[in-house]
Amino acid sequence: MGYTLNFSAVWRSFDQLLWGLALSLGLAFVAIAIGCVLGLVTAFGLLSKQGALRHPARIYVTIIRNTPILVLVLFTFFALPQLGIRLGKIESFVSTLAIYSGAYLAEVFRGGLLAVPNGLKEAGLAIGLTQSQIRNSIVMPLMLRNVLPSLSSTLISLFKDTSLAAAIAVPELTFEARKINVESFRVIETWIVASCLYVATCSVLAALLRQLERRMSIPR
Amino acid sequence: MTGNLLEIRDLHKRYGEVEVLKGVDCTMAQGDVISIIGSSGSGKTTMLRCINMLEEFQGGSIRIDGEEIGYDTAGGTRRRKKEKEIARQRAMTGMAFQQFNLFPHMSAAENVMLGLVKVKKMARDEARIVAEKWLDRVGLAERRDRFPSQLSGGQQQRVAIARAIAMNPKLMLFDEVTSALDPELVNEVLQVIKDLARDGMSMLLVTHEMRFAYEVSSRVIFMNQGRIGEEGNPREMFLKPQTERLAEFLKTSTFN
């Protein structure tokens, strides 16, 4: 192979990639924050004794989890305007990723809620706590500790899903990389650098989440 | 109304088709210590759990200090009280469980403080003082900042008792509190209960510790197949059982 790596074109446009990365992180942060709220509400819905809450939650999770995210992204951006719902590219992507992450996080939270022993809720009831006090002081803190290990892998894969925003021309990291690739023809170099940025960011995220996990762990 | 602390009338409880309590009557005065004995499945624990509404019940009534627990009966219809009201009524009693059920993410002191802060609306500093006082009473003052996972079973159960008693309940319910403990840890827990009894705490205990029941109780109830099979003072019950069933039960239990 006579190919010589030459990164100079990529370095010249490096700040473009960094801006793209910043936007990726921003998209992920907003979408996941909304997704967490949505996921939590849905998780309680999934575990509800009332069918009126349980069934819609189950339908939402099933539909979203069985549809490829790219299809959801395209549907929201291209099909919804036909139905009169017109969103900007960023809003469109953020709402799609929020709805998508809500469904995945709902399953994660559901598992964490199920792992809280019933006896602890009874102990809360026995000292006169109300259901909402038990939820806030006992169930949620324990659920969060239960889910942190699996939450970090879900969050990282949701972060990586921001790359699909390139499909609707949101100028995040993948989109910027493709632009540099097209303009410079340095295909290998561009995608090596873009990949490295993803790997580095994911590693930092994972380390932060491990730190949080350690901080919140119950002393033994 | 009579001056009874606890008054249970014709208590019926069903799980689906199975009736586990088939009309239980029981009264208890202030300061009474009543042990409930009987084989497993006889309804002892269920009866205890109806008193603080951890179990719903379908018939009969329970009153604490004259106040009807869990349900309102007006004009022949019976309605479950509102959740908030039931929570308030639950705080009239304290309960210690077989599996301790300490909140694992809180220190011993925080376990005791939670109810004081959330239910009694005490300031945290004040709650901490109360919590430390009760942890001291159960012999765990120096372990107040330990987490449940750092305590032995006996110590955990003593924290759980402190958590319940700190709420200043009118009546303490003990549900087989020594059953999950290693034999060498049983006594430290029983000692705490004996001290509470001596201080005049009203208590209802489901227990398999026959000698303890004999020593600590002012009265013993023998439950048999969802009914009260026999009741009386511990001396009569253990030494001269009146019914065949109780005699049989006592023969199969260890009295040590």
C-alpha cells in the first residue's frame, strides 16, 4: 500500500470538529435529560397496577424499542411536517432522541425499581411515611444506585446515537467530519480523528459515571 | 367507648379464596405485653399487619385509642380511609420486622431520623438528638454513623427497634424479630424488648421464643387456623394448656 497518512488538512479544520463535538454533547445532554424524566414516568407507568397507565407505557416502549433510531429521526424530520408539525433540524433531532432514550431508560429504571425490596417500602409505611415520601426518600435513591452500572452503558450508547443527526444535516461531529472528508479527500485521516474524538469523549463519560457510582455506593 | 388501647372486633382477612383470619377478637390495655404464638400459617403475622394496615382486611374493625383504623363505616358502607389518613394512623404504632428492613443507603442515625423529620416534621438537629438518645438506649451509640451493611443482624434489629420507638408510638408491634438472627445474637435483641416492657411500653409480639414469651408477657394468645385458640396468662398457658391444640403445639416447640 502506497498510502501515506497526512493529517494536516484535518488539523486545519480541527476546530470545526470540536464545535461539532460540542454540539453532539449538547444534543445528547438535552435529549437525555428530557429522556430521563420521560423514562422515569414511563417506568412507574410500566409497574402501575392500573391498566390505564400500564398499557400506554408498554405500547410506547415497545414501539420505540422496535424501531431503528434512524427511521425515527427521518420520520420526525420528513414525515411530521406533512402532518403539520414543523420542527427545526435540531429541535427535531433532540425530540426524537429524547423519546428514544425515554423508552430505553424506562426499561433500565423499571429494573432498578423492581430491585428495591418491598420490605423497605413497608418499613417506610410503618413509620407513617406517605407513598410519595417513600418514593423520594427510599425508592428513588436506591433505584438510582441499582441502575448506575447499566445506566452508564445506556447513556454512552445514546451519546453515540447523536451521530445519526448527520442524516438530517445537523452540524454535529459526524456531519462536520463528513464535510472535511468531502472537502479534503483525506478519508482515512478524517474518520480516524473523528473516531478518536468519540472514543475519548465516551471514555471521559464512562470515567465520570464510574466516579459517581463510587461516590454513591453504600459503604461496606 | 372503653378505655382499651387496642380493640379488635371480629377481624376477617382473605387472600382471594383463602380466609386467613376468621373472626379474631382481642383487646389490650395500656402497658400490656401480649405474645402471639402458634404454628406458621395460623394468622399471627397477618393479624399484626392488619393493625398497621400493611394488610387490608375485609371484615371487622380495629380501634386504637378508640379511633377506627383503616376504614370508615357509615350507613352500612365501608370505605378505605384516604392514604394520608392511613399514614397518620400507622404512625400511632411502631413495627419491627423479621428482616429488619433498615434503609441500606442511610446510616443508623439517619434511619432513625427519617420518620422524625418527614412525619413528625422535626428539625434535623433535633431529630439527630432524639435518634442518638434512642440508639444509646439500644446500646448502639458508638455505631450511629455505621451503615446497615456494617452492622451485625442483632445490631441491625436494635436500630430497627430504635427507629420505630423513636416515633413515640402508642403500641409496638414485633413480628418475629429474632427469627432471622443467628442464635448468639438473639439475646441482645430480646434484652432490648424486655427493657421496653419494663418501661411500660404496650407491645404485641409474634414470636417463636417460648421462654421469652413466658417471661415478658402479661398475656399470651395462641392462634390456631385463623382464630384465637386459647388465651390467658403465660403461666396457665404454658403449664396448663386447656386445649388439645395448644398442648400439641407446645410439645413441638422448644422452651429454652
